[in-house]
Amino acid sequence: MTQEFKLTDKNSIIPVRAILHTNGKGLYTKTAAQVEILELELSSISEEDGEYYGELCVYFDGTTWDVEKNNVIYTDPLFLTETRAMLEKLSIASTGVDYSERGWQGIVHVSFDVGQQTIETFLKVANRR
């Protein structure tokens, strides 16, 4: 049985209020800080050989993390650990969630690659709102 996922305005964004941390031990920044998270967006879903994968953007308040000053959060190990924990707390599977490529990181978001289990549980949570 082939599952099909469709993103809409209603199910692609989950507003959140959370504080995550960086420890400055990533490749691009040495800054340890608190970062206020505002929302999660499942921005794309693709399929290859029956397996689904996508991009999850974690949006943050730009006043709590300045990319121009601190560089990108990308590869910070504490931020990744806390992002996975936040997802689990929201009942979203975090297995396999990892940073996407450097070039996908934004001024006010951190980009993650996600697999089918994360997509399925994200959509369940988003559709319950």
C-alpha cells in the first residue's frame, strides 16, 4: 500500500513556544545561547523508491539568535539534541532527524532532513490542531 502525503496551509505549520540551547561546539559557531523557537514547518515532502523524506524548518526569534553575528546554528550538537527532544515532547518522531546541508540554513530558521516516520507523526499532530 502506497501512502501519499499532501501538505496544506493547515497541516504544514505547528506554532510552538520553546527555548532551545546552543553550546557553541558546532563547526560554524562558538556561541552558547538560548534560542526562542516560534514554529515548525514541514516545508517539503519527496518520495523515492516508496520512501518519503522531507525538510523540517525550525523557526526562531531572530532577536535571540543573530546569524550575522553568531553564524548559523547548523551542526551545534546541543541544539540538535534539544530539537529531537522537543519533537518527541510534541509526539513527533525524531528518529533520523538531522541537519540538512549548510546551504539550506536560513536567517531565522534551522533546516533538518526528516524521514517518513517524522512526516507521518508531524502531520497527525498538525491535523489535530
